[in-house]
Amino acid sequence: MRNKEVAEILRKTAKLLEIKGDNPYRIRAYERASQTIESLTKDIEELAREGKLENLPGIGADLASKIREILKTGTFFLYEELKREIPQTLLTFLEIPGLGPKKVKAIYEKYGITSLEELEKACLEHKIARLPGFGLKTEENILKGIKLFKERTGRKPLGEVLPLAEEIVKLIKARAPIKEIAIAGSIRRMRETVKDIDILITSERPEEVMKVVASLPLVEEVIAFGETKTSVRLRLGIQMDVRVVDPECWGAALAYFTGSKAHNIRVRELALERGLKINEYGVFRGDQKIAGKTEEEVYSAIGLPFIPPELREDRGEIESALQGKLPVLVEYNEIKGDGHVHSKYSDGTASLEEILSKASAMGLSWVAVCDHSQSLKVAGGVPVEDLFKKKARIEELNKRSERVKLIFGAEVDILSDGTLDYPDEVLKEIDFVIASIHTGFQQDERQLTSRIVSALKHPLVHAISHPTGRVLGEREAYAVDLNQVMETAKSYGKALEINAYYKRLDLNDINTKACVERGIPLIIGSDAHFVDQMEYLRYGVAVARRGWCQRENLLNILEYEDFMNWLRWVRDRNQK
């Protein structure tokens, strides 16, 4: 699949057009096309062959022809023309939080700055603050953004890398003589960001396997080629290491290369306490190998039960395992519902019927359709009259759908003074109210915390969406006292969301674990704006598992009627 590659070229085209100051509608068309393709679960090349590109949301004949050109040549005329006209390094500037296209253009035109080092130096010398419309606060935010950019350089979101790794596994399976194959490393542990791809294989013909790996269409450069290990750089700029290991060492190698480093150190210490040695080849007592074929026997040999990969971060999993207290983690196939999806009523691209159909295909039994509230104009916030049209339509569809139900929800903005974006007489008609902050990120911790706490105390609110507001690599979490938020949620029986959009994953795993320890109910929402993004639920489940979630901690495992009963219970409890 070349979906990511095509989406990235269209995204960069939109950014270059922004720097140029082009027509905003044209820019938005490229952005939307990029988002559509990035969220596809189908192969863009296959859709092109079938002549179905124009069926995709926001893609007409003109964009479809450009996509076909990219698939054929790896680029298209406008993109190459823009690259000749605008220095490519300015695209890097757009990856820095706090810098938009207009500011990038102003900095370039005034100072000719084209490198990160030059930009940082200009900020430290207060040259940027002197530009019209900038000031010291903007300069400070740019410096923070540069710091954030440097921290994330070399790491990519799990949601970008995992689909790529899975596609590579499929290609290797189809083309090489292998017996076993697995993704290892931080991807297997489902970390929110990953640095590279690690793949382990067993095969009787390792050299043939490595030839296949080196010739994969996604490979840009072969860094090192060997019979048992080959390293390549992929076209999306990430390194991949592929190892062929002995079948008798499979479990030991998989455990070792899954990590984490801290977990492996603790395991090795435990083995030494028992007079054993453990490495990627197995578990040894002296020179005798006593385990190594499976992960289960490797852990068993040192007195531990199997520890799920998501827990292997040295956050207490070893101690819990030794005490027989490892949690029984929630499984993806136990998920019954999606707690947060957007439709055409706000800024989503799907109709209610399409959401219902996608939920059915995914095996879900309910979806909470939570469109933005009226004040968020930039996201097509739903005015009250349209909100009740949506309610009527959901009721009509639910009568016809036996297996899957839609829940009439709303993502209601928490305004700057802590009040909610719909009056109480409207809120009480909404089955599921999930409140969130979308404005005023620069307020201080006291103000932001007060806003969220006020919403949690409101008797008609059920949950808080993306509680820290962070966007991976783009925006740091805003200043909020999460301990106070969690204690309020616990006191009022409210839920906090694990937002499953792969650039949010908010709550993160550490905060999820803190909620689990406090007994706060959690709800996963895909925050889908395209129906295929509903499949991002898998990333939310990954966060839940990394946060030690069991079934009882997660509302998504409830059947439709049970979830509706919980919604009513929350209101009954808080309106007494």
C-alpha cells in the first residue's frame, strides 16, 4: 500500500501552497484529500485501478488525475514546481508548533532563514519578536516548538508506522520462504511513538529472505545486508531491521528484541538471582540451555508467568507477576462500542447511515455520534435546531437497525468561564454529553483546571474528551492539574476519555494507569472524522492495555443497553 506516500505528497503540496499564500479553498482541498487517503484501510493503487478514486470524499476528477500521476511517477507537476519555487526546509518549519505558513513566510522574506539553527539563533537574539504581528510571546512559543520538534525527531506516531510494518510483513510472507514472522520492538509494545521497525523471522533459507527484504518496493536504501540481519531505510524515512533467528531461539529472541530495555534488565537480574543467564538465544544454567523456543517457556524458566508486551516497561509488572497479580488486560475483540465519532452534522465526512454500516462491519454494537457544539464554528459546530434533526434521524435509524445502535451524543465545548456551550434544557435531551476544551489553551493551570472541574461537576455531563489537549509532535499538553481532574471524576462518577486518534492518544498510558488505580471509568473514542478512522479504536485499546486496563475499567465493553443504563445512572446520581 502506498497510501501514506501519496497522502504525504498531497499534505506537503498543501503546506507549500499555504507558504505561497495560495487560495485557501485549494489548500483545503489538498489537505482533505491527504487526510482521506491517510485514513483509508483500502489500497489506493487498487482503487485507482478500479477507477474508484472519485468515489472518495473530497476527491474529484482533477485530484484523482494527480493521484494517478503520483502512483505512476512518484510525484506530480504542481508539487515539483512548488519545490523549485519554495525552499524545502521551510516545510520543516511548519512542523514546529507555533509556526504557521504566514509566519514562516514572513520570517523567510525578512531574514532569509532556511535552517532550524538560524531560526533558533534569531529567536534567542530577539530578531523574530521585532517582526510585525510576532512579539516576545510568539518568539517564546517558537523556541518551545523547536525544543518539541527536536525531541520527536526520529520518532513517528505508532499510527503511521504500525500499518506500514503490517504491510511489510504481508509482502515478506507472500514473497519469501519463511516459517514464522513477527513485529518486535516498541511497535509490539504499542508505544505511542516509535523510532524504527524490528522484524523477526525463522526460515530454512535466510539468504533468500534477505534478498526479498532488500528488494521490497518501500525500500529506499540498503544500509547493511547480511544472511541473518539486514537493515534498510524505507521511503518514509524510517529504518527497518530484519533478523532471521534459529527456531529454537524464537521465544528468547522475540522477548529480547521486544524490550523494553528497562524490562529486559529486570528480567536479566531476576535470572541471575536464580543462578541463570538469559539473552536473545535462550535461558541457560551454566552451559545448558533450558528454554528459548517460546516466550512462555522463557518467562516460566525464571519463575514468571507470560507478561503481555504492552506491560513490559518496568512499571511494576515484574513485581505483580511475582505476586500472581498481573491484570487480565482488556482485549480488542471485547470492545462493543465507539465513544466518540463525528458525522456530517459537524466536521465529519460520513452520514449517520455510513457510520452505522462501518460499525456493523467492525462488529460493534453501538456508536456515540458526538458532533461539535454550536460555538466551535471552525469545526462546523451544530446549532440547536440541527441538533434535534440529528436526534430524530438517529431515532429513525435505530428503529430499523437491530444489531447496531447509534447514540445521540455531543462533544460540548467547555467555554472560557467554565460554562457549557449548550443550555441545560438542550443538554438534558442529549443522551451522551462529552465535554472538551478547544480554545484558550494558553490559560494558566488554575483556569484550565477550573474549567474541566466545573464541567465534571455539571450534572448533565458524562465524560471529558482528550483531557490534556496534547497532539503528538504538534502541541504539548496544556497546563492542567490532572490529579484534581481525576479526583473530581472519581467523586462524581464521571468518565475520562482515551482519545484513540493516533496523534492524540489522550489520556496517555501513564495517566490511564492512574485512572485505573483510582477506579475512574474510562471510555475509548476514535474521534473519527472519516469512517475508516473508526478503526483507530485499536490504538485506544493499546493505550488501555499499556495502562493496565481490565474489562471493569472500560465502558466500551458494555452492551448498548448496559451503556445507556450507565449514562442514566450518572445523571440520576448527580441530579439528586
